[in-house]
Amino acid sequence: MNAIGVAHRMSGRHQGAIDAHTTSADICGELSDRRGEAAAMNNLGSALHLAGRLEEAIDAHTTAFNLFKEIGNRVGEGEALSNRGGTLADMERVAEAIDDHRNAVDVFHEIGDRHSEGQALAVLGDDLQEVGRHEEAIDAYTIAARLLQETNDSILQSEVRRDLGISLQSLGRFEEAILNHTTAANLFEEMGKRTPKGIELVNLGIALENIGRLESAIQTYATAASIFADIKDPTHEAVALKSLGSCLQKVGRHEEALAALSQSIELAPASAGKVAGRGLYYYSMGQYDKALTDLNHAINLAPEAAWILEVRGHLHRLTGQHDHAIADLNRAISLDPQDPGSIFTNRGVVFRVTGRHQEAIADFNRALEIDQNDGWTHYEKAVALRSLGNADSEEHLARAIELLTAHCNNSRPAIETIGNLFLTHCVMSNWAEAGRYLIAFISGSTTPGEIIELRIVMDTLIQVVDSRERLQRFRHQLETALELR
């Protein structure tokens, strides 16, 4: 009966499987066959899980575990713990799932079952990643990958390498992520799995992009897009092309970038993310009308996408459409109040430039509650305070300089960081330093939009600096740089 139950389960006939495993467990119980009863109960738990009867599945796996433990069957103990842990995870009882999977790992380790230990560690890594315990997840995945490699399980090893790479990226450990994504892509290639390989190449491209290896990232994204085109997978091809377009833009290959982004939209016309991606391209090129057209369309496709509303609100701010900006940012905040503080900072800037300084300061305070180490927010709060004649502005200017300079000392500082340092030094009347950072900004910028935006933002400082003449000189430098683009 147990074998019949397994056959039912494998063919998706869940009730038939439940009935067969229940009968098998009853018969084995009557015959005092504890091993058979334990196996039947473990299989019953799996069948109940597939049928969505999760509480009953937990009870069945618990009974199986106790029976296996009673007869000293360590393999069965580990399997029952693994199965119960999977059910607990699906019930979002992740802390309990982690305990079961850790115990399963210990059991398999004690009996020297390296393959089962690797499988249990892989699932444990998933649980830990789910609750944000990234370092522990990385440790679990790393050991799992080694054990699965040693036991020649290329299928599961490839998936673990993929998940390990993603976990490493979440902690900024991009070099290690690159090694694991490369290994995973090679394993998928060896197994002839082209779709997973293409997906993994996109993951690899993201890691390469994050450490500034942009040409390598471009080649990787292009290879992924080619794979998806060959196997006629337009959904994934569109994702690869969007990433390719964004990366091409970073190296100044703007026509190719626009072509890739437009092709991604043709392949996935209902994808708000792809449409917004092209909108971001137009925004970065300073083509605000075209950017707004794409962003409007993206929001029509996904009215509750807070991040697109934030981008459109930012664009409205730059074009002086302050009421529209506030409406978009209000909506974004209502949709995702736990979003990073940039939404509050963006809205605060709108309040500041329209003279609503107290509301601006309230938003900056909220943003700093979310991230007290955001240099841009400290700078904006300082400007608002200075507009009110509040001496506390100096404290926030000093903090902005400290934080932004620390970021700027990284090997690859963001162009926005350099621009914010320029603005902060302007407010502090450190004109020589401001000039130095402006030159660095102009030489490091890759798109016209970056220069246009800095010019717009700089113009909002006229009322808080002690030399409008200096700002006019800087404005002339920016306009000259823009003409040369």
C-alpha cells in the first residue's frame, strides 16, 4: 500500500496517496512493524503537504520522527525532520523550520551521509536567507555546495551556487558572488539547461556591474539575451536586454542602450519595469518629456509600483511641477511606508524649494529615522534649517561632509555623491573645494541628464549661499560641459 501511495503522489492524485499511506500505516501498526509504520507516516505527511493540509502533515511527520527515533533509524529521523521543516517553512513558521533543518543536518553529519547533509544544508540556507540571516545562509550554502560537489550532484549544486551567489551579492561580496555565479552557469551549461544558464548569466552580469567591470557585464548580458532569443524565451530575453541597455548607458553607448531598452519593451510590452527602464534612460539623457511619457505608461501598467511613482515624482520636481511631485510621492509613501527614506527626502526637497520648510524638516527627520547615515538627507536638512536661520544647520552640514566624503573615498564613488559634495561645499562657502568637486563631477559624468540635474538643484541654493556670483560661475561651467556632450 505504501508503494501504491507513492505512485498516487507522484502522479498528483493526492487523495489517493493519502488514503493508501493511511491504510499502510494502520496495517503496519497492527503488525507492530514500526519501520514500515514510520515510513508510511512520513509519506503520508508528504501527501498531506501536497494537498495543502499542512497541520495534518506536521502531525504525520512528527509521528514518523518519533517512530524512527524509537527504533534507532537515524536516516529516517533526518528525513522526517527535513520533511517537517519544509512544511513549517511553507506555513511561514520559519524559526521552527530552521530548527528542524539544523537538526536534520546534524543527524546526517553524524551518520556520515554527506549527500543528505548537503541537501539539508541547502534548504537551511534558504530558510536563513528568507529571514535576512545572510551570513549564516552563506555558511550553509558554502558547505552544501562543497558536499554536493563531492557527491557529484550537479543538479542541486548548480542551484546552491546560484543561491549562494545571490546571498553574497546582498552583502556586497561581489567577487565571491562572481565565482559562484560562474560555476553555476557552467554547471547549467554542462547539463544542457539553457534557461537557467541564461538567468545565471544575468545574475553574473549584475555582480560584474557592481564592481565596475562594465564591459564584461555587457558581454555577459548580451550572451544571456542571445541564449533567450535562441530558445524563444521573450520574457527572460526582455530582462537581459533591460540590464544590457542600462549597462551600455553607463559606458556612454547611448544609441545601443536605447535600442536594447526599446527591444525589451517590444518583447514585454505589458512590463511596467521595462517601460520605466527606458523612461530612466530618457531621464538620464535629460529628455524629460520622453521620460515622462514612458513613466506615465509604466504607472498605467502598474498603478501601485511605489518606486516608479517615486521616480516620476522626482522628475516632476526637476521640471517644477511641484504639486504633481507631491501627489506622486504621497502616493508612493502610502503604498510602501517602509520604503527606504529616499521617498521622504525627495518629498522634503519639494517642500523646501516651495518654502514649506517645517514640512521639509519633518520629512528629512523621518528619512533619517530610516537611515541616519544618508549624507544627502543631512545636506538637505541643513539647507532647510539655514533657510530658517537655524544654527543647527552647521551640524548637519558637517555630518553630510563626513558621510559623503567617506563614500567618495571608495574606489568607485557614485557620481551623485560627488555632486552632493559639490553642493554641500557651496552651502558652506568652501568655494575652492566646491570647484574641485565640480571638476570631478563633470569629468566623471557619463550622461547629459546628470549635468542638467546638478544645474537645476544648484539653482535652488541661491537664497542660502553668500555668493551668487560663485554659483553663476559654476553654472557657466556646467552649461559649457553640457554643450560639449
